Amino acid sequence: SKSSLETVFHSLVHPTLQQWIMSILDESEWSACNKLVWGPAEPSPDTLARWLQGFQFSEDEPTALLQLQGGPCAVVAAIQAHMIQLAIFKHGCLQPQDFKGDSTVLLTQAIAAVMQQLADSNGGCCVLVFQPEELLSEEDGSTVISIEEIRQSLRKSEVPPPVQPDLMEQMVMSVLQGLLGKLGLLSLVYSAVLTLGVDQVRQQVADEEESLVDPRSGNGSQALLNLLIAGVATPHFFDGMRNVDGLVMQGIASQPSIGFLTLLESLRYCEVGWHLKNPRYPVWIVGSETHLTVLFSNEAGLIQGDGKCQEVERVFHQLDASSAGFIPADKLDELIKSARLDLPEGCQNLSELKTRLDPEGLQIILRDSFIRLFFPNACNDYPSKFALFHLNNLARGATAKVAYVRGDANMQQEIADCSVGHCDLMRVLQTKWPTLTVKWEGDRLPSIN
């Protein structure tokens, strides 16, 4: 009926919510959005089925989300990471397991934080796409339906600016039941795209042929992950902008709340920029070749601000081709010039500086030694010992549990070694901390696949 297609929300929570207009997505808007999400062709029944799930919680860990099938890990891991960040750094928990409230509170706040960032990037307007409670189906979440049936089941509400954080949380809470239903993950994807704007997202993705979900594998793309953790739908890892043969490519402009580390960097297929490696909170998405999981710590000392010291670290990182924590001594002059540094007190020339940084004549310049010399007070050293936690939201096998795994991390003096083929997670961690070793609970490495 017409009343089911267009309804005014009445809320006692906030007067602004009373002005919401709920409407069905028109066909042209829906077509443009789906081309961006799925590509020019409709997703295969198998791919679509894997994305038909809501936000669900693990029975073993009340604050841990479940991923039912391979594919939507970009959405599940991103929201999980925001939930963890909120539990520890907003609610003051030492670990997410200590959160005593309803887990849907963390879920609501996490989704609201994602939407707030996107709304702020587009003038403050928010578009929420959701399934109204009266249209929620009791059918099993794996039931395959068509894209058109999804359109008929979803509604959108566009709230004009300014949308403040408290209102954003109330908006998300008001549609929470729809987010828990089988169209929950897709609702968030469509909400993110429409809030930032289809044209804006397309411009950031840059390639007209690329979509937010890979049509072959059914996995969410790096652009989708970056959209949800950094507020920009770029497929790239690097900092700032790059000009390659006249083609300007957009990277990550500033420190996001959630970071990103990937196995592909340890395999030398790519290089993750300083911003994604150093988020505002010690929470990272960990990428394998086919999956995304979450790594985090409650140690605030792992966080670095974005000042001159960090600018120098980024330059050092660019010259450190092997990401081993050192550069060849013959690159010291290039480092000093690129970072626009003056020689430190007590060094009259580059030769004296090189001798001071490489007293044993090994012809290498260690990152830590360089930073300590030039910034003895501005940069805090990492704590030598701290706790790390890992979470894989995708249960492998009938008896597998989705649960947090704790590890005791220790910074060594020398670069740690990994046995080939047995420590993918450690390979990832050492792209950020080359001298890190971790003793995991039960002496079993968590899986990033």
C-alpha cells in the first residue's frame, strides 16, 4: 500500500526523528547504487546468498560478531573493529569481554560512528537504508532472493544536516531490528554509498570497471573496507595523493580510527602507508589473501600522533624498501634532505652523523636509533611488552568458536624470525613491528584465513 511505501517516523526519543520521511528507493538511484556495489551485472545467486545476513553475535563471545560465510568480511571486520575501539577507549574496558552492557549498544555506536564520518564528509546529510520491522521475514537468512526483491524490501530515510552524534546513534537504534535481519549487512553498504554519494564514491574508486564487491570472488573490496574504516572509498593503501604518469590517485589523507595491515605487504606485493599502520587507536584490520580479521591492543602507548616525528618516520618508511627497520647508510643523505632535517648537535657533517648512527660500520641506519637521535623527547618509544588480541569472525568447522585470542607481545632487539608457512599472522605483524615476537595463548597461532 501507499502508506507502507512512504511513512513518517514518530519518535518520542528525539523531535528531529519525527521529520523522517521513509520511502522506497527509486529505480534509477537503485540501479546506480547496485552498479557501484556489484558491477554492471547482477551478482550470482551464490554471491548474493553469502551477503544475506544481519549483524549477529557469537554465543561464545557476546561482543564478537559472526560471519556466516565467506564474502562480507570487509563489513563484519570493519564494524567489529569499531565496536572493539569503543569498548576499550570509550567505555573503559581492558578488553571487549569486560563490557557488561547489551552488545547491541556497541553495535549501534559503531555503525553510527561509520555513518557520522561519511555524513560529515558530505555536508552532514545522512541516508539510512534499512528493512522496516513490518517487512522483516522469518525466512532463513540463506534464502536467495533477487536484487529487485531486495529493493522492494528496503526503505531509505534521508535526514538533512546537521546530524549530530547523539542523533545519529538514535537514528541507528531506531532501525536496529532491520540491521539484525538478513538484509542488515547490505543495508549498511547501501547506507554508506548513498550517504557519501554515488558519484563521490565512484570518483574515489576511480576505475569505472571496479565494484565494491568483487563479482568473481564475492569478497568486499579494499575500497569498501577503506570506506568503512577511513571514510574514503579508495582502493589504495598509501598516504595522501600520488601522480603516476599523469594519473592522480587518492590514498589515505589522515590517521583513521581503525588501521590496516596485510600479508600482501610481507610478500612484497604492496606497501601500506603510515596512516593505515598508525591509526588513532591500536585497532587494525588484518588482511590475508582472501579474508579479513581484527587485531587490537589496550595499550594506548602504541599510538603515535601525526607530527614532525611521524613525518620523518614516513620518509624513513618510504626508503626502507624491505620494511626491515633500517636503510642502507648511503641513503642517509637522501633521508635528511627529504625529511628537511638539520644535523643534530655535535655533528658537523654527514660523515660524522653516519659514524654516530653506525658506529660498528655495518653500513645500515636503524630506524629506532635515527628517531632517538633526532627526536629524543618528541616521540614516545613503543612499550617493550604489551598485550595483543586477535579475532576471526568466521568460524572454521562445526566445532570452531568465534572468540578472542590473547597474546603477550615482546619487542626484541633484533628482527624476529618466522618459520616459513607457519606464521602468516606474525609475518603481517612484522610489517609494522619488525622485532616483535608474540606468545599466544595455548601456543597456537590464530588463523587469519
